[in-house]
Amino acid sequence: MTRLIVAAGGGGDAVAAAMLDAALYGGDDQAVILTYAWDRLLIDPLPGPRGADNFTSLEPLTPAVWKVPAEARPIAPAGSTLPRLAAELPHTFALIDPGHGAEGVTRQLEDLVTHLKPTSIDLLDVGGDVLARGDEPTLKSPLADSVTLAACCRVNAPIRLLVAGPGLDGELSREDLRGMLGPLVHTFTAKDAEPVSPVLEWHPSEATGMLAATARGLRGTCEVRDAGLPIPLTDESPTVHEVDLDEALSRNELARAIMSTTTLDQVEALSREVCGFSEIDYERNKALWLKEKRPAKLDAESVLPQLAQFEAEARSRGITHTTFRHLTEVLNLDGSQRDDLRRLLIDSKPERYTAPLWHIPAAMSDPS
């Protein structure tokens, strides 16, 4: 009774897949989550996705697909959250390796379907950027989702496309998505978020963190990313909708363009042509900038006054919450300091921690 959930964009989508499995299927150990090893530069300093040759101790799941067990390790300087996910969650994590383009990912999916004979296959995207045309001005990371969408559309098996947390990734607004979302499949609850709560204490995903927070009832406006994007947290945020797979493909120009690609370089070239950019180029440029950046000193005397200034400015913008990833960047720290920052802030102001987000109260109720 194996179930297969494809995490469309990797990263936080894999954590959301565990939430989905708990909510819809009971969350036992019968689910395989197929996902990229593609983390933010805070975790993995190398731009782009990791392939099988970037890990030690992978295990063959099928002839074409590798399982990432808890014992696996990324080969330095690469980093990855997947081994820790495998250690903390009951699911089997399998690696999407896009090195051979959409055709390669299609072969991996076909191999899994042949060998596992899953009782269900869900393609899950948090936020909804899998439905982007490619020319939206807010679009930042269409590549991974487009590859998985293209591959799923080529596989001869029934696959259900699900969008969780419409608009939470900040790439398409809820208004942009509203006409494309199909039937409501589920609304996440606090009970659904509980199995991944320990993971979200350390995992850097902002979108899935907000998904879990809104499942617990949190509402407001959360500021995310290095650019400080405001994301509304509403009653729609913890929902999951089905979307017609063929309609998604007909809308996603990049997914259609890359269907016959056999290398990641080809996928990137077509992303630049269709969307005007490749997100891996953005990561390459940011990695060079981070290499030259000198991180700020991390102690209460240095950080808390800067935090107070940021919170005052954020309040003026109507912001009620933010992420520790965003705080790491606005306080001029680097990724290796994120966990220490989180501990410092929670120890200093525990009432502000609304897991896994940081609360920015109105000035009148600010205890500082």
C-alpha cells in the first residue's frame, strides 16, 4: 500500500508532503516522498540542486532512483536538509535528480511507478508557482516546479496536482490563483501540523512554516525573504486545492518548453528564454556576494537594538510576523548563525515566538 507524493519544488514542499500524508492518509510509514535536494543558500552554499553524486551512503530504491536515508551525508561544501528529514520523519525520501533534464526526471518517476505500484500519486506545490505562466513580475523560482510538472505530465499514470497554501510563496497572489484552483481537498489543522512541528524548529522553509502556522490559527501579515515580501496569512492560507494537471501544463509555458530537455543546462537556457532569468543564476550571484560579506556580531547587546529598530519599521508597514530566515538577513548575519539567532531571541523574548514564526506586536502591547 505505498503512496507516492512528489514535492514539486523540493525544500519545504517535502515537509508539506509529510503534513499532507498525515492529513489525508494517516501519516504512517507507507509514503515515499520524491523531492529535490535543493535548499536555500543559508543551508547549502552551492547554487542549484544536488544530484546523487553529491551524497554519501545513498541507497538504491529502484534502478533509477536513490533513497536518502538518515545516514546519508552531503559531500562538503554541499549541504542538505534531506538526511535530517529522513531521521526525524517516518517517510521514505527519494531524490529527484534533474541533471538529465525533464526526460531524466520522467524516467525516475516511471521507474518508481513501475517498481512501487503506488496506490496514489500526488504532485504537491506550496504556494502555487507551479501555475505560473512565466512572465509574472513576482515570479522568482519557476524552474524546479516546471521540471516536475513536465515530468508528471509525461508519465502514464493518474497523478493529482495539489496546491497547498495558495499565495504563501509570494510568487503568485491569491487573486492570481483564485480562478485556477479547483475543488477544496482539505484545510490543514493544528493536528495536521503536529507531526512536522519539530522539523519546522530548524527547517528554513518560509512558505511551509507559514502553512503550519496558519493551520494552527495564526493570522496577520508575515514579512519574508531577503527582499522583505509581505505575505497575508488568512483563512485561505491553510487550504489544499486540486488543480487539473493538463490545465496547469497548458498555462505553464516553461514546463511545456522543457519537456524534451536532457540536461539541466538546457532547462536553465529555456528558463532564461521563457521567463527572462534562471533562479540558479540568482543563487550564483548571491553566493558570490555572501562569500565576500562579513557577518555581524551575534550577541544580545548587538542584536536586540537592531531588532527593535527593524520591528518598529515593520510595524509601520503593517507587518505582524516574520521568519527567522528573514531576520537572519536583515540583521546582516549569515546562514550558520540562524539557529543561534533563533535561540537568542526566544530566550530573550519567549512571548514573541509563535512557532515557527516571530511575532511583531503592535506598539501599545510591545513589552520591550
